[in-house]
Amino acid sequence: MQWEIVIGLEVHTQLSTQSKIFSGSSTAFGAEPNTQASAVDIALPGVLPVLNRGAVERAIQLGLAINANISRRSVFARKNYFYPDLPKGYQISQMELPVVEGGHLTIQVGDTEKTIRITRAHLEEDAGKSVHGGGAGGYGGPGGYGVAMAYGSSFTGIDLNRAGTPLLEIVSEPDMRSAAEAVAYAKTLHNLVVWLGICDGNMQEGSFRCDVNVSVRKFGEPLGTRREIKNLNSFKFMQQAIDYEVQWQIDTLEDGGKIQQATILFNPDTGETHAMRSKEDAHDYRYFPDPDLLPLVISEEWIARTRATMPELPAVMRERFVSQYAISAYDAGILTSSKAMASYFEEVVAAVGGEAKICANWMMGELSAALNRAELTIGNSPVSSSQLAMLVTRITDGTLSGKLAKEVFEALWQVEGEVDEIIEARGLKQVSDSGAIEAVVAQILADNPNQVAEYRAGKEKMLGYLIGQAMKAMKGKANPQQLNEVLLRMLG
């Protein structure tokens, strides 16, 4: 029996404002618990929320980047539900009239390109955070939690610092048909919001969190019942959670069971999902317009000013890289995978004065491999763009062979000095003197008469052997092109 997987994502993007969406409280991560929750954040009597203009501008940027409609008038509502870390008893969000409607993102999975439709993106405030622990004194003293509920030796601490932090919830259509597509969409969206500067993208700190709606159906049938996997903050965990949930749903249906709509959690330790609660529908939250907030009105002038401040978008930059630098679409896609990567590439090419393909190869080859091994981003690379540019220059001017350049790169990575200093200290300068190369080749031919005879008799693979012997004799420093030319000439 063939099953079709149907996936949609709801991504909570924490906006990069310094203050909260409806108050002046700081959004800085890592402060002592309950030190950044103002009277407005917890809705004490008599306080009024004031909308953060910066949060709106970041929402507009996202809408423009995904070719969405920016609502000229949108409304905030109260989403009513009880949870210990929701001090108001409601969350200020948007329901009927979100700030961003429609739009799309194009993703790449292998060689396949696919467009994912976006339903909406709406502004809202975050809730607080529940912290569960155990042991005596677990929530007292410095660094403890101002509110805690103790049950024997365990406790639940409530930290309200995050309450009121501005979020942009980005909701996709159920257009994804595999875990790979869902992860590609999440990564593409993550790259975009970081590229725009509207979110720092730190998944470990909760700045970019994904809820994944998963259902299965037989091909050609209506959509199945979905289950929502909450708060995934790792692309790896997203892949694992979807794979497990899909198989669980298929097994349940094939065994004659039914899928019940539910909110579920993924346990990375067991690799399994489990139900948290039955899933609420929108009407269960009893939305109604927030009486303390006027409708949000966005003028054409505001949109135009915001558009003028936006950086070149990844898709536009990819096309430019292909035309300007004569590299492949695949290479351009990798080099624009982050804004830092793209900037590094352009800095290298500018410093070299061209040779874009060689620059791209070194970035996607040696540099990327070293970064992956060290689990570093390009922004933390020990090898600067100017150093890599000098390394490429020494390859193109004949000072270094490709093999010797790799040795220099490793020394750069270990912070042993600058390119020319390393070449001089290690005696790595490539030999391009024709006379010196000819002398070595003559000796190699004299020392290997049998191999020379075999080559001249038509056994062409002997050429590789002779080149290897000559390169060995010159300790890898011979100019490979010159060595090959001299050897062929002297072999006749």
C-alpha cells in the first residue's frame, strides 16, 4: 500500500529587536530569571501595551522577501488559554488579519527545485518558560526562579523573562512531501531571516523554533488527520522526528487504528514522538480583538522605506554570481548559503582580481572541509578572506602547486603565519626553472630505461609513473604543467 506524506511547518522566529513587542523590557538572552519581565509583560492592572515599531518593520522585510502581500491594516487579538508560564492568561497574537499574507519560498532538494507556498506570517508575543528540575533548594538562592511549585523533591520553575519577546510566526501550506523537503524548507527560511538580519537564528537559544504538522494519506485521497510536533530546535531532530512520526502513523493505520489530532513532542534520546495533549482548534482559544491595541496601519511610504533598506536577497545574488563570476548554479547556491559565506567569496575574488572558479573551489573544498571538521562557521574561520586570496594568488602566479598549497593552507589554519612567510619558512616555493626541471627529468629517464621503453612502445600509463618519480625527486615542488611538458618533449 502506497502512502503520501503531507507536511506543513509553523516557524516561530524571534525578532532581533532589543526590546519586547509591547514593552521596553530587554530581550537579551541569559539574564537572571524574572529580571526582564515588566508590569506590561505580565499584564498587571492599569498597564497598556505599546507596539514595537522595529518588530513591524522586520515583519515587512520578511513579507517583501517572500513576495507576499503586506496587509495595509492588521489587527491584534487575545488568544485565551491557561498555562503556568502565560501570566496574562492570554497571548497577544494575530488571527483574522495577519501582517503578512501569502508568499512563497523556493527550496532545493538534491537536483530538484520546488516552491513552497506560505499561508501567512503574523506578529505575536512569546510566553514565559517552565523549567523542571529536582533536588532540595533547586529553585532558591542566586540564579533561582522567582516562582516555583514544589512537589516533594522535584520542582517547576517559571521564568518570565521571555514573556513578551516579539515573534513572527511563519505558517506554510502543507506542500512538503518528505522529511528532506521539510528540512530544506526550514534551512532555507532560517538562512533568509538571518540574511535579512531580522533574527539571529540561534536555535539553541530558541530564536528559531519549528512546529511540524505531519499526516499521511493514500494517494488521491483527502488530507489525513495531522499531528503537530512541537518546538523542534534542530534540523537533525526535525528529520528524525518526522521519519519516526510518519512510520508510526502508517503502522497505526495499517493495523486498523485511527489517528487522533494531537500535539506531540519528540524525545531525541529515544528517537520517538509521544502525545502531549489533544490538539486545540482555533475556536478553542476564544480569540477576540485586543481592546488595548488599535489596528496596525502600514502605509505605502513605510513599505517603500523598508524595501530601500533591505540587502540583496539570496536568490538575486545567486543569479548575479552565475552571470558575474561565470560559475555554475550549484556553486552559486553553496556560496550564497549564508550572507557571511557570500561576503567571504566576494572579498577573496576582489583581492585576487578574478579567478572566481579557483576561489570557489578552495572555499567549497579545503576551507569548507576544515570548517566542518572543527564545527565552525565561516565567520569564525582561522583563515581570513585576505589570506585565502593570497594563497590563490600564489597558485595562479606559479609560486605554489596545488599540493603545496594544501600544505600552506593547513599551516594557515594552525595560525603559523602569513602565506609568504610559510612558503619561505618551509621552502615550499614551486620550481619553474626549465633548466632545473630538465636536469631532473634527464636523470629519471636514465634511471628508468625499462619504463621509458614501455612508454615508447605504446604503454601510456608509464607516463604517470615517470611524472611521479620526477615529482618525488623534486620533493613535490616542480611546476606540474612544466614538468609534464618537459617530460613529453624529452620522451620524444
